[in-house]
Amino acid sequence: MRAPSRILAVAALIGPGSAGAQRADSGGVPPRRWLPPVASLLVPGTGQLVTRRDRGVVYLAVELLVLSRFIQYSREGRREAGRFRSLAFEVARRTFSPDRRDTVFEYYETMERFAQSGAFDRDTGAAFVPESDPATYNGSVWLLARRTFWADPSAPPDPASPEFHRALGFYQARAVGPDFVWSWHDHSLEHQVFRETIHSSDNAFRRAQNQLGLLLANHVASAVDALVSSRLAAATKRPAALETTLGPKSARLGVTFRF
């Protein structure tokens, strides 16, 4: 009788603790609901796939499709950019500078608008004389400098005056230097091809940027889908799905439950 009593005593001590441990195991540790949303945010569709939701394949397919288009448009933009840069040097710049030098994109945009850059310095001697033809780019800069700092753009002040020096400094800071002078004179056809090529490059890079926006939207939509679906399923104790439909002018959001 002594041994059974000891066993009952030990059972009485262990019993409540083991039951509490079972309750803690079943409800004390929350499931890792953050895992599917984070996985979908990194790679769209993975959060749905790890929770056995077939629509994850759709997010993944969209990701691959948009990514391939981004790569395609980026390559097209770089290819067209190389074309208009080569055309600018071979036709409009080579006679002024034998060395090919690249610069910012705004320079090529200026070449698109002006057929000639004009000279940087019209005087080969010691005196500095800006380009005076307003039909050229440098001439338009000098005209803007005179209108900005002179009382009368057609009446130059004393060359030693502050007004003259400020206008000259404005011109020298913004005019095209001797290493980047250009002229499309007698090459109007090539100039038109240059314009078309630079527009094609702009459009390709713009489409590539749009694809980046779609990539971001796909990441966010997949992550929100995984987060909402997992929380709704946990709250209702039933499988739940967030359905989104995006269109050019409308969007639809819906939730479905399985019974």
C-alpha cells in the first residue's frame, strides 16, 4: 500500500504541470505568420506557395514576365543611346575634335534642338569674344547673358564694368566648350535620324522605369495577399484567400472563405 500511495502522490504533482505544458505547446507559441509575407515581399508568390496556395504561381509568373521586359527595354535604351552618341560624334563633332569624349545626356538634348553649337570664342587672339549668332546654342546663351545683366542687350557696357564681367562669367559657365562644339550643317538627314534615335532611347528607358513600378507593385500585392490570407485564416479557422484584380482603370478586392 505504501508504493501505490507514493505513485499517486507523484502523479498528483506531475499531472497538472504536464497538462499545462500541453496547453502551452498548443496555444502558447503563435505561428510564424510573418514568414509568408516576408517571403512574398522578397520573391512574389513564394509566400503563397509555402502555404500551399496555387495563386503563388501567378505572382511568380508576373514577376518573371515583367523582369524580362525590364531587361529588354533597358538593353534597347542602351543600344539606341550608343547609336545616337556615335552618330553625334561621327557626323557633327569629328571635324572639331578628333578625340571622342562622352558627357551628360543634356548635352545631346541640346544637340537635338540646335543645328550648331557655335564657337566658344570667336577671337583666336588674347581677347575673349563670345558667339554672337543667336541661332546657335552658344549664341543663345550669350544673348541670355546680355539680357540678364546688361541694361540694353544691344549696347555693351564698358568691358571693365561689373555688368560685362557678370555676363561673360554667365556665358563661360554655360556655353559649350571647344572640345564639344558641333554642327549638323549640310547633314539635315543625319540630324533627323539623330532626333529619332534619341527619342527611341528615351522611350525605351521610360518603359523600363514603368516595368520597375510594376515589379514593386507585384511584390507589395503578393506580400499583402499572404499577410491578409494568413491572418484571416487564423481568425476564422478556415482557409481564406485575398483576391485582387487590377485593370487600367479599375481595381477589385475580394475575400473568399472555404467551408
